[in-house]
Amino acid sequence: MRYWLVKTEPRCYSFADLQRDKVTFWDGVRNYQARNFLRAMKRGDKVLVYHSGSKPPGVAGIAFVQQESYPDPTQFDPGHEHYDPRSKQENPLWDVVDLAANGALPEFVSLTQLKKVPELEKMLILRRGNRLSVTPLEEGEFRVVCALGGSSPSPKAL
DNA sequence: GCCAACGTTGGC
DNA sequence: GCCAACGTTGGC
């Protein structure tokens, strides 16, 4: 099993929205490196859901991969804000995965908290200008964040 | 609103 | 293939 972190703007789609929906397709990733991480996701992988652009930014909850990658339908929809005219049905540029809610963290873990933890120094979300919308995590990093959020020692999950 | 850090684009 | 210009992201 692998571990990931995905970002979302809660004004657009929050972890609470995912809990309400139970499952959603994670659309709108339009960055090649992030897309390649999406394509590497396997069913059952665990995912931290991070809220960006919120006050404060941080990790809101846990999800898991319900369905591995398939073409993002919004790339073919001329009326959609994520429409990409370069993408062809026979050779799609962009993918989605289906994510299922696995539970909110009892306590929201802010970016400020994350930055204080030595074990999380290598987390990609804290590097590279914080711009990648999908990043891999080490198992240890996943566990540390869960523990910070009051879901410990390891999330019982599902 | 500002700005740093990127990724992308396009001229050459 | 290089690189300057530009656009976007996202914390502050």
C-alpha cells in the first residue's frame, strides 16, 4: 500500500463535501507530475486530504482510493472550466481517480503544525513552493499526520 | 494584495 | 534546445 496527499480548495470542494458524497472522482488535475502520481495510485491506497487557500490551510481528513485512474471526463466538455481542447478521446491527457471518504481527523492539522515536525521535513507539500496538487507520502509521514490529528496510533479506518 | 516558486509557452 | 516572458498557485 502507498500513501498520498491531495490538495483541494475547500471553497470549491471540501473534505466535508467528500464525506457527504461518500465517493467522488478527483478531477481537475492539470499538471503532468501530479497526473503521473494519480496514475500510480492503487485501489486501497490511503490519502490525506489537504485544504489549501483556507484559514488555516492544513489536513482535514483521510480518504482512500476506490477506483484507479481513468480519463477525466471534464477534459472533453467544452462547457467545463477544466476543458482541454488538446485532449483527444483516443489519447486523453488527463486522468482522475475515485476517492472515498475514510473519516475526518478528530483535529484539523494546520500547515503551521506540519512545519514544526522534524519527521515531516521531506514532505513534498512543505517543499517545492507547495504547488503540486498530488504528492506521495512515506508511511511514517502518513502516520505522524494521523497522530497529530488525533487518529492514532494507526487509523483504524474503514 | 503581495510575492516567491514554479510550470508552460513561444520566439529564436 | 535555450531562455525570457508570462500565468498560476498558494501562503502570508
